[in-house]
Amino acid sequence: MRLFPALFWMVWHYALIGGHCIAEESSSVLQIIPQNSGVVSSFRGLAVRNKQEAWVTGSDGTVIRTTDAGVTWKRVAVPDSEGLDFRDVEVLADRTIVLMSVGKDAASRILRSSDDGDTWKQVLVNQDPDGFFDGMAFDEERKTGMLFGDPVRGRMALFRTFDRGFTWESLPDQQRPALKMGEYGFAASGTGIAVMGSDVWIATGGSVARVMRSTDGGATWATSATPLRSGNESSGIFSLAVNDSRTIVVVGGDYKLPEEASHNVARSTDGGETWIGAGSVQMPHKACVRVLGQGRLLACGRTGVALSADAGASWKTISTEGYYVCAIDRDSETGFLAGAEGRVARIQWGSSAPK
């Protein structure tokens, strides 16, 4: 809650050119293009529908949308959302948008639109005084999803939907993994959870940094320790990315000591059963990690943006500009970044980037 592919991506240097951050190597460019969102909210939620459309959410009930690749951003009105902090957003089929706000008591809630934000319905509100939503994810068909939150009665809060977020059911106590004292999730970017078919992975932090994994849609759970920094309320895993069903990467650190660069990334090559630290990798705190494809990953946080070309084994910083969240459209090789004070940027790489 607190708050080797044909295209080889070894990054040799980066430069800030006219407001653009360009990571270069012999055959490819990854370009970060800052844009004007028109608002000053702190952004934590981000979802991409395609190369033209993206949704960004954040503090003060702010929701913005672009349908022209970020050339313009329009604010989306969400009734009775004043003071809400939208930390996660999911773009589903049939014009469906699902928002997650965070906070104690009724501040944690799920809102849903079936008409691209023209109207909204509140579909889930936290009813437990210890409840605090942390993140949600949907499967590849974008119909079945899972929401996780801070411990309730000593166990991770879990909710599940089978109808694109229209209805949610709370999992019974026996289906919710027990957490250690001082262990919880981070609602940093809504990416502490991933769903792939019947497989689910959820990351934690605080007193320990662990990954909970289920292979049966949340009916049963196994738990694995990771070597990420932990031991206090500000450290742990902040985000995970599933490269495939076997290779998974987690990032995080201590947000109160963001420049501490060791023990902030780890990966698993056996589906999350065991975890290996990234050895000599020095990467400061990161709040979000996403898969670009072909073994490449992008991670971001207040300390900047980093790129991996080898499924998380090594990393190169490509920008020191801070962003809290990123989202990717792999088909078009584009995406977006978002962060504090209304900061947004478009990402282009591969064939979509200018030569």
C-alpha cells in the first residue's frame, strides 16, 4: 500500500536532444518524446489500447486520454471522484475502461465504463477498515481479472472478475495467501500483479520481498522469497513483468532511498519458483517494468528510465528524467511514460522510431 533476437539492443550511449531522449546502437533507436498533458497531477496509472490511444490516471481524480498518439490529451470526467487517487487503469474490449483508486476505507474502489468514459459505474468499494487496494491485472483475453490489496485478517486481500470488471468476488480466506507481519503490496503503478491464463503472480514488499504465484487462477498459492531490498515499510518489489510463462522480472528498491542502486532487480527463469539477483547490476529504485518483446524490458521510476536487452540480466540507463509508470503496445513498437506534475512522454522504438 505504501504509498538473442535478430534485433540486438545493447545501448552504447544516450543524449538529450531538443527534449528527446534517444538511446542509440548500431541498428535501432529508442526514442522518448515528452508531451504536454495539460494538467499537473501526479500520474501512476497508464494503459495503452493501440499506438494512437492511451489512458493516464492519477491524483485528484484525474483521468486523461489521447486518441492521436499524444498530440493532444483530453480530460475525462469521472463523477464524484474528487480527492480520489487513481493508481491503476485497464483498457479492455468493447470500449470498457476499469479504474482503481487507492486509500483507506472507501477510498479504495473500482469504477467501470462501458462507453469509453462517457458514463461510469462504481462496481466495488472496499468494506474493510484494514483494506487498501494495490493493483489489478487481466488475462490476455481481457475478460478475467484479479485485484489484490493489503492484508485483511493476516491474508492478502484478493478479488476476482470473470466479466471484464462488471462484477467482483472476494476470495475466501482459505484461498488468500498468508502474509508476514509488515508485508504488503505497493500501489506504485498498479503493476505488482500479472495474469497469464490461469497463472497469477503478485509481488510484495515491506518486511520481506516475495512473489506469490498461482497456477490455478487463485485457488492455491505458492510463495517464493526474492533477493530484492526489503526490511522496512518503504522497500520491496514495486513491479513485475512476465516475459513468458517461465521468465519473470521484478524491480523495486527503497523509495525513501531511491539512489541506493543495489538489490533492486531480480529475475526468475522457472516461472517464479526461484529468484536470482542481477549480480553486479547497479540500478536505482524503479516503480514499473514492462516487456517490449524479444527479451527486452523497460523500467522507470523517479530515478529515470532503464533498458534491458537480455530479459533483465543487465540494464542501461537511457534517461534520468523521472517517470512513475510505463505502458507498451508491442505490435506497433510504441508506448507511453507518465509521472509527477502531469509529465507524459511517448516511446518509439524499432520500425516505429525515426531513422
